[in-house]
Amino acid sequence: MTPTYSLYLHIPFCAHRCAYCDFNTYAGQEGTIPAYVQALCSEIQAVGSSVERSASAVETHPGVERSASAVETRLPVGTIFFGGGTPSLLTPAHYRDIFQAIHRHFDVLPEAEISLEANPGTASPDYLRELREIGFNRISYGVQSANPTELRMLERIHTYSDVVDAVRWSRSAGFNNLNLDLIYGLPEQSLAAWQRTVELIRGLRPEHISAYALTLEHGTPFGRWARKGLLPLPDPDLAAEMYEWLDEYLSHNDYAQYEISNWARSKDESEKMKDETDREFSSLIFHPSSFQCRHNLQYWRNLPYLGLGAGAHGYAGGVRYSNVLRIKTYIERLKTADCSLIAGNWPLSPAAVNHHRNSPREDMDETMMTGLRLTVEGVSAEAFHARFGVELTDIYGEKIDRLVKLNLLEWDAGCLRLTPPGRLLGNQVFMQFIGD
Ligand code: SF4
């Protein structure tokens, strides 16, 4: 059976660099956007057309192998995600070019989830309408806070009223799948201020909410200010309280947590009906009864995705890889791209600078680390056996027993998952599954 792939396309441009951000993104380089789009189309062609010819594209996961005869065809794609950076800085014309390249070289499934990350300050009614026409069906807005002081501290370019407008315009444009991203545990943020942000965001009725604790990263202004004592450090106990309150509040307001940092609303009956047409692949790939992010589920289930663009990461054909970070170098590498050179080297494009072929044990460890992020689904012992041909407990029995005794993991109907206390200590739990 052919696995369904995901495409991640990185758009590394921002109007302004936020003070806490350590993503691979650059302000003031918008002049290179046309050349970047051209390079991205070349990379799509390089990876897509090489897989059409290359037998090395055969996936090796038991249960999801492709037959040798199938390599003649384009890879089926179930989700596409444009992340950044600020993908909403590209024009509809840029996206038309990129979509044309994708459709030429990949088999995009009719019900594919196609998401764009956007800054609420860059949306407009016309822009959103055009995106919908081009084929986007999900938008993820980086809201972070509804509080003006907090937004200024984060150096965001938008206001809360921009968020309200962006959501309204998105609905009018026909988007019925919106995510709003939040950050909690900000310096000097009170529980009451956080609660107000969450209540306002929930009032906008997005289908999906993500919430991440602020981390002070090296090399960012926030990291430097904190080291010099100029920025009060976030209080970890208060951040934990904010997280627990959020989960409690959302669970009473129609949102179910399905991943450590993600909550989704259920679909109503008409929305579920639409999914019936899609059941054949949806039963394996995503949960059709809610607005869980299917693209991110692909990562958390440790299934293959192709990373395209400067600094993008990918995992396909058993290989983890990453592309060159700098925009100019990325464009240069793609200008001289020769598809025939990479035909035997799939999934690496000329932009790849790092790659590593996973051992079966590394694939298992990564499946545990990503799968345990899924708070309801967890890691199924049956699916683990089907994929790797060994029992989950034969590989990790001792570790699992220890973590179950500590009340950090639990078994439920053959699935291993984090307990509520385990969710607060997720990183420590995941570390237990890295190598021996
Ligand atoms: S908009 Fe997003 S990607 Fe850009 S600098 Fe701010 S946090 Fe980073």
C-alpha cells in the first residue's frame, strides 16, 4: 500500500523579527521573494520528478510499502503546509506558481488539507478570497496574545483587532478550518491576563487552538535580555497553572485536547458527511470526526513528509534531512539544480546539507517520542508491531514499567500514553526513549 506523504514548504520572510523568535526567518529580504519562489518551484520539480524515476523512493515501513511498479507514478500527498516565517507575505500569484509545480509533480489527493501560516496583520479580504480560490483550506494565525502590552513586548506587528478582522474575513472567504496560536508563561503575565486572552480567542470560535509555553532561546533578544537580568524570567509554576487552566476551560467549551499543545473542536454532522468521501485514506491518516491538524498528525505518527525551502526538514524513505538555512545560498543551489544528479539520491534535493539514514531502532525511538505527544491516541502496541515486526514491550518494557509506576505513562486499550502529570513532564518522558 502506498503511504500518503505530506509536504512542508518553508517561507523564511518576516516583516519584522519578533523578540522571542529563533525560527529560520529573515526581515528585510522581501526583495528576494520572486527568486525564492522560483527556487522553491525548482526544488518541487527536482524532488517530485526524481521520485517519478527513482526506485530508491520505495518506503520501507512494513505495512506501508510501495511496490516497485508504483514508482512510475507521482507520490500521493495528503497534506501541504506552508510555514515560516510569514507565508502570508507571498502574493496569490506566487502561490499559483507554487501550486502549479506541486500539482505537476505530486498527486495531491482531492481532500488534502492545505494550510497556510499567517500573521493576522498581513491578511485582507481580497487576499484571503484568492487563497481560498487557489486551494488553501486551512489557515493558522499566529495570535500569541490578545493583550496589547504583551503583543508589544513580543514585538508582534498585529493587534487583537487585526485578529478579529482576520477571522471574520477568513470566514467570509470560505475558510471553515482555522487555527489560532497562543503563547503563555510570558514575563509578568498574570493568570487573569492569560484567562482573558483565552476567553477572547475561544469567543472567535476557531476550529483549533494551539498553545505553547514561552521558551527563552539563545541568540534571540529575549534570551539576551533575560541573561542580563533585563527581562523577568517566566515563572514555571505559574506557567503550569496556566496550562492546566487552559485544558480545563477548553474541555468545558467544546475543544478536546489531542496533543500536548493542541486542542480541536469536533466536526458537526455536515462536516463529517464531507469526510465520508475521503474515508478510504482518512481512516488510516487522520481522525475524521474533529478538526485535528492532519499535517501535524503526520509528524506525530512519524510518517513521511518532504521538507522544501530554506532550512526545511524532511523525513522520507527512512532518511531525515535538512536544507541549507540561508535564502541566497538556497536560491543559488537550486539555480544550478540538475534533477538527474539527485535521481538516485531521493529524497535529497540540491539544497540538502544534512542527512541521516535512520536505523530501525532510531525509527522506533522517534515513533515513541513523537507518538507519546498524542495525549489520547498515544502509541498503539498493535500499530507498533505492524510497523516494526517486534513487540513494543520487548523493546521498551522496562522503561515503560518504570514510567507507569511513576504515574507518567498509562496503558489504555492497548495504547500507551502520557498521564495528566506526565503531560507536564513530557520532555523528560520522551528523553527516556532516546537510544540506550
Ligand atoms: S512572525 Fe513568527 S516567524 Fe516571524 S519573527 Fe515573528 S514569531 Fe518569528
